Amino acid sequence: MNFTELEHLDAIVARAAQRELVPVFGSMQFEYKPDGSVITSADMAMQDALETALRAEWPEYNILGEEMEEAEQQAVLDSGKGYWCI
């Protein structure tokens, strides 16, 4: 990945955060996942937004997302392909 691509990645993340996280910051209801960690609808929205944008720009990479089920995460890790970690 070159510097221009890193700048583009930075812009993708910043736009997604501005759209999905900033408007609801500090006012989100949360739930607990089975492992006891916290999850909000903003977490899911941000992961979905990044996944969509990253797949559009770099389709050769898989996506490993924090909010994915463990089996889905393991499938990404076992695929042997490069991946984005969200």
C-alpha cells in the first residue's frame, strides 16, 4: 500500500466516522454480547460502512470485523488471504 492509498483509507474511515459515530456520540444505548463486551447500533453501522467501502476499493482483501460471529472471524483467518481488521 502506498502513501496515496493510505490517505484514501484515512478519508474513508473519517467519512464513515463522521456519518455513523459523531451524530450519536454519548447518546447510544448499548447491549452486551455473549462474551460480555458492549455493542451498540453505531458499532454495527460503522463496521458495515467500512466493510462496504473497503470491499469497493480493495476487493482482493477479506474483512475481519470485531462484531462478526466467531465462526465468521475464523473463516477469514483460515482463508489464507490478506484481510482488513475492523
